[in-house]
Amino acid sequence: MTTLHRASLILSLVCSNLAILPVTCRAETQSELDHRMAWFREARFGLFIHWGVYSVPAGEWGTNKNYGEWFLEETKMPVSQYEKFASQFNPVKFDAREWVRLAKSAGMKYIVITSKHHDGFGMFPSDLTDWCIKSTPFKRDPLKELAQACQEQGLKLCFYHSIMDWHHPDWGTRRAWNDKADGTPDMDRYTAYMKGQLKELLTRYGPIGILWFDGEWEKPWTHERGLDLYNYVRSLQPNIIVNNRVGKARTGMNGMDQGAQKVGDYGTPEQEIPAIGFGPGVDWESCMTMNNHWGYNKNDQNWKSGKTLIRNLIDCSSKGGNYLLNVGPTSEGQIPEASIARLKEVGEWMKVNDEAIYATTASPFKRLPWGRCTKVVNGPEATLYLHVFDWPSDGKLLVPGLKNKIQKAFLLADPKRALTTEVAPEGVRVSVPAAAPDPISSTVVLKLEGPPQIEQIGIRQNPDGTLLLPAVDAQLHGEQIKYESGDHRDNIGFWLNPAEWADWEFQITRPGKFEVSAEVATTEAASIQVSLGNAKVLAALPVSGDYGQFKRVKLGILEVPSTGKMTIGVHGVPEGWHPVNLKSIRLDPSVH
Ligand code: FHN
């Protein structure tokens, strides 16, 4: 998807939120909802499969090697010509059992496959159109075979289904290159067609776990149609889960709903993991590619490492969300070797550590310097799973602010060997072996007495005397100024009014002089003032280019006279003020 398409997507998402009307979804009690969502909340990890006729050109056409599932839209190829790819789509090497086995061996609990993507091609034999698998030489039903294999191996099959349809003559925003369509688009007729196909999908393949809608951002799709479609799908399979892309409340790639018009059961961040979770009761799932494309692109070798994928899974779980990891199979029906290798690597890690992922809930800690945490709380019993990315060189792992008595501590990689713990003013210290069992992430298990009790330690100086004050930990003062997460943001933003400000509380153990710097993004020059007690520094900020481009700027020297709890404030200077995005303030011990 090009930047232009992403921009139009985000724009239409924002526009669609403007008209807010109070409508409700099908009534359901909280315990009914919890029951229906239970498997999803326990699963934590799924496989996303983007597969269709767009895999035939394999991402390449002419000199452009960067296509994927948006091939038709990006090439503006006449639909009549694009349809010819169907005759070349013959995945004779497709082995549903092998795909499901691979997902299962990676530790995945569900599979979401594209039953129809934006190009409108049905990956199943539909009675409602010839623009589907029926028109290929592949006289089999891949969804039927996947349903069988999932049923045999105990995974949930789920269907991705695009609301937007570049091929159907009745989809409201008809493309000029849709040379097969004539007459006036009729969205009611299109919606009836889509419901017809959804009926085929929800009556021929057994129980479906999730209906993963997408492509809801264009104007012809409305909140009312979304609500109606949600109820329709739930009327066909009452236990099904439907994502939030059936409605119009999603606001960009952060994937979460804003405003009153929420439809769907969970949020869908895309290609990112939220900086912080959304609290209990807010379900979400981050979907992500393994390289830069969802659909198969034979030239795209920009693969994420197994380490990144494993830590992403842990990160999502530690914030109370799921991880939906994508593969883009070839038109022969094979999952790329590089994807297989990475799924196997994740699977090796899960063999030892899956207890620290499945059916866990979000970390009780706001932030941990060495990694992440997941937990399981059963009444008086509580277990913390400490996911250690940065193993302590001194063999002492500090769990900041933990106040509970520890019944037992051990490594998931070596459960029989007890680890000793000691209570410290800063929290609990766990004595761990010199070497980390796993360089990617080692899991230390703490069996607590009672539910987790955490004294939020707040921010402390690092052993080298430096202090980092991240945006996520700031107290914000004002109507507009706010913390932004998602869309690759993790900063203070909307700082339109210089009278609004941010401050941080922190502990100083080694006072003295510090060089103060700020990580800022600006499009026009502006000045800020940093104050700590009576000490102040005021500095002009250079232009960084755009609000996503951050620069670290030295602001000046501040003296911290004593140890203890301190507050540092950052204010805008009214003269010549222009909004600034602030990612962090840092204090470095200064020799001057
Ligand atoms: O346009 C689609 C894209 O092709 C892909 O399917 C992703 C997966 O979440 N969703 C849309 C972009 O947001």
C-alpha cells in the first residue's frame, strides 16, 4: 500500500467519525461476552494468511518490484486483464495440513485467511460470482481443506473478508480501470451480495472463530451498514468474534476505536504494538508482516528476525493483547522458506515458554528496565512471568516495587532448580544464573503470595547517573496537550498552547550538575523552558522537519542540589510558540 493510499485511508477513517449517532449492538451480558472472547484472550498468537491471485505476479510488474495484494489498485490494470491471473492460479503444492502443522508448531492457536481481499477474488467456490477459485485450474476449495485440517489439529479457523471490493460493479467508489463494470453502483445491492458470500462462508466451513473485516474506510461504507453487518454475522454464528473493522470508529493504524460509534469486539493495531496497553476489558490484536508485504512478493527479503518476532509476541501479551503474524504464500501454494524458518524459531521458544504467554494477562508494572512481564492471577494465587531481554550481568534481577512475599522462584527453562529471592527497599531481587538460558528472552517465574502488590517506583537514575524521562511517564497539564501512542508515535503531542505543560516526578540518588537534553520534533522553530526547583534552562529548538522526525537537542546545564524525590517541568515559551512533539527529556551528569 503506497503512502498516498495510506493517507487517503487514514483521512477517510477520521472523516467517517465526524457524524456520531447513538446506536447499540446486539445486547449481550458481560459474562456472555467474556465467555465468547475467552478462547481469543487465552490464545494470544495467531497466523495471518494473505493469499490470492495477486500472488501470481509475485509483486512484480514491469520495472516495479514492490507490489503485493494491492497490485490491481497500484497498477490500475484493467480489471479484464487482471482477471487473467485467475487462469494462472493453480496452487498444486498447497497442503492445508502442512500449513496448519506449521502454525501449530509455532505455538499459534488460530489462523486468519483472506477469504476475499480488496480485489474481490473469492478464495472459495461461491455461487454468487465466477470471480473466485472456481475460475482457476485449481478445482479444489482451499478453505474447506483448511477447515478440515484446523479441526483435526485443534486450531480455530477464521476468515478475513474485505468490505471494499475493487472488482464488484456495485461497490460505491468504482475504479476507472474497472472495465468490466457498468451501470450505477448500488451499495444496497453490494451489501446484499457481500452478505450472501458471508452466508456461504459461515454455513459451509463449520464454526469460524473470527470474522476479520477490513477495507471499511471508504465513504460508501457507513456505521449503520457496519452495525447491521455485525448483527448479521452474529446471527449466522452467535459465538463468532468480529473485529472492529466492520464499523467506522477506527482511527488510523493504531487500530483502536474513538468516539461513540464502536462496532466490533476488539481493536486492530496494524504494523505496530501500542506503547502501553488499554487496561483490562479492552481486547486488541496487533497484526504484522514478517517482511514489508502482506501478499507474496518474491523480491522482498526484508525479513524481521526471529528475535524481533518473539519479543513482539511477548510485548503484545505483556500489554494484554494478541499477536497476529502474517505469511504471504506463493501462487504454487507454498509458504516462503524464510517465513517457515522464523515460525520454527518462534516455535522453539514457545516449546519452553508458552506457559508465560497463553491465558496470561497484562503486566502489573508500568515499565521494566530489562524486559516485560505477564501474569496469571487465580484468586489468592498469583504467578508473574518475568520476560528478561537484558540479563543482569551481576546475577541479580531487580523486580522494581514488588511487595509480595515470594513462595517460589525458578526459570521456565529449568523449573526444578529453585532461585533465591531477597526483599530490597526497591523491590525484590532474584538471584539468577550468570548466563541467560535464552538470549532472546528468558522467563523467570515468581509464585506470589496473594495478588500482585506493586509500589510504582517511578523513575530512577540509572547506575551511570543518567536519567531518562519518557513521554509515557509524564504528567500532562492542560486540555489539548496529550500523550500519543500508536502510528509509531510514543510522544507528547497536541501541544498547541504554550501555557500547557508536562512534568515528571523522579528519584535522585546522585545529585550534581546535569546536561539537559530533549528529544523533539518540530516543523517550525519554538522555545521551551525546563525548570527544576528554582533552576531553569531556556532553549530554542531547531526545526526537525516533521512531527515524526525526532532530534535530541541539548538545552543547557541544570544543578540538582540534593537527593530525593524531584519534579522537573517543561513549559512552552509563548513568544514565537509553535507546537512541538516531545518524546523524552534526559539528564546526563555534566563535568562542567
Ligand atoms: O489494505 C489492507 C492491506 O492490504 C492488508 O490486508 C492489511 C492487513 O491488516 N489491512 C489493510 C491495510 O490497513
